[in-house]
Amino acid sequence: MLGVWIVLGAVVLLVLFVWVTYNGLIKLKVRVEEAWSDITVQLKRRADLIPNLVESVKGYASHEKEVFENVTKARADVLSATTQGPAAAAKAENQFEGALKSLFAVAEAYPQLRAGENFQQLQNELVDTEDKIQGSRRFYNAGVRDLNTKIQQFPANVIAGMFGFKSKEFFEVEDMATVEKPVEVKF
């Protein structure tokens, strides 16, 4: 009789362990999905602000057509890349940031534009959005780190493998040289 209770106790402990581990993995997975959603929301917010900023700058710098075309194309690329996962979104992000740097460099060349209230408001909104995107990236990458660590640690890796949990990609800057390169403005 004692042997039955020991086996029953071991089975209950095993079921409890699987239950707790599985729920922990689900919690981390949902946190990563929430963080990715936050990133896409902020990228969309920024992309919605860009046409207004471009129109504000166009009035002052109509001969800088290529800059505006690059920003518009990069905006469209970011919107489509968010559905393709972190790697594609990060690549599109890098291109978009470069286009924005060019746009702000054009604004630097036109002091009356920088003093314009609408431009200032849009620029402040973009800065705020960029800060939110950075925060969302950090939150996402922290969630990915926690999930990937849990999936790889023993004995949780056994449960993760049984239920098909997969590691997630970090949202990383693809090419640091393009991010660190200063914008070149020519007139």
C-alpha cells in the first residue's frame, strides 16, 4: 500500500511540474508576442507621422525630391516588414532610420522650417515615437531572452520540446556601420 502512495505522489509531482513549467512557458511566449505587438504599433505610429513631416518639409525644400522619395519608400517597407518577423523589420528599420536622418539633415539646411510650429510638433512626436520604439525593442528582446533561456534550460527544455516551443529571434540592428554613419547632405 505504501508503494502505491509513493508512486501516486511521484505522478502528482510530475504532473504538477509539467503544469507549472508549461504555464511558465506560455506566460513568456505571450509576453514576447505582446512586446512584438508593441513594436508594430509604434512603427505604425511613426509611419503615420512621416507623411505629415514630409509635407511640412516639402514646402521649404522642394528640390530635395530624392530625400522625400527615400523616406516614403522606407516607410512603406517598414509597414510591410513588420508582418515578416523581427529580422525583416530590423532591416527595414535601419533603412528607415537612414532616410529619416537625411530628412532631418534637409531640415537643418532650412532654419525657417525648423522654427515652424508644425515642423517642431511633428519632430517632437517623432522623437517621442523613436523613444517608444527603443523601449518596445528592449521589452521585446528581454522577453525573447527569458523565453529562449527557459526553453534551453533543463528540465524545462524537455517540456518545451514536448509541446513544440521554439526559440524566438531578437530584434537586432543588422549593420552597425549604417547606424553609426553620419548623414551626408549635399546641395
